[in-house]
Amino acid sequence: MRLRAVRGAVQVERDEPGVLRGQVGLLLKEIMAANDLVPDDLVSIVFTATSDLVSAFPAEAARDLGLTDVPLMCARELDVRGGLPRTVRILAHVETERARADIRHVYLGGAAVLRPDLAPHAADGVPGGEPARRPAGGDRPEGRTP
């Protein structure tokens, strides 16, 4: 088995615990399905949330899915001018036989604009998703990618 990183993000509809947990849970399910992962494949997951999301810890969604023995951590996303609001990002460390090029990163709703180059499995139409366009001023300073 190889250690790989899987990225994902979702722009949540509104800052309410049930909405945030539901949409982050959907993102986790999509990441696992897209990469043929089972809970035992998960090594750890780091969640970041923009400063406008304060109603719940994004990691609670993982616990809701029964991921009780996976190390989880939440952090605040950098507050960059022009950044996409109401966004939770995930960096999941997983054990898999997939080559790095075969990892499927998942960006749901309005978050699909963050990394269209990494998101062949991007989905619009997720509740809370805004139109798929880059925010005014860009999402990243000086054109750098995170």
C-alpha cells in the first residue's frame, strides 16, 4: 500500500450545524466513493474552514459517518482577500494501491472553481454551490496554487 493524499472542498449553503455537517459528510462520501476507499484506508484527515463558518467543527461530519478511529484535525483557512466564502477543504491521507495520477479529487458546488485542474470529479448543483466561476480577484495570491 502507498500513502496518498486526496483533496476536496465544498462550499456550504449556510452556516448552520446540520447544513455544514451534511454537506461535509457528502464530500467525504464522494471522496471515498471516487477513490474506492473504505474507512480502514483512511490514515488521517485535515479539515480547514473559512472564517465565516463557526456553527460546527467540520470533523463532526466524519464522526457522524462512523469514522471514530480516524485521526481528525480542524484548522482555520487563511483569510485571503477574494477567497471563496463558506468553504470547507479536506486533505485526507489514505492508504491505496492507486498511482498518484489516479487519485480523484472532489470539489462540490461552488468549490469546483478552486482547482478545476485537479477536479475531474467536480460537481455543481450541490446545495449551497454558487455558479462555477473564480471569485473576483482570484482565490490565490499572486496566482500561486495552494
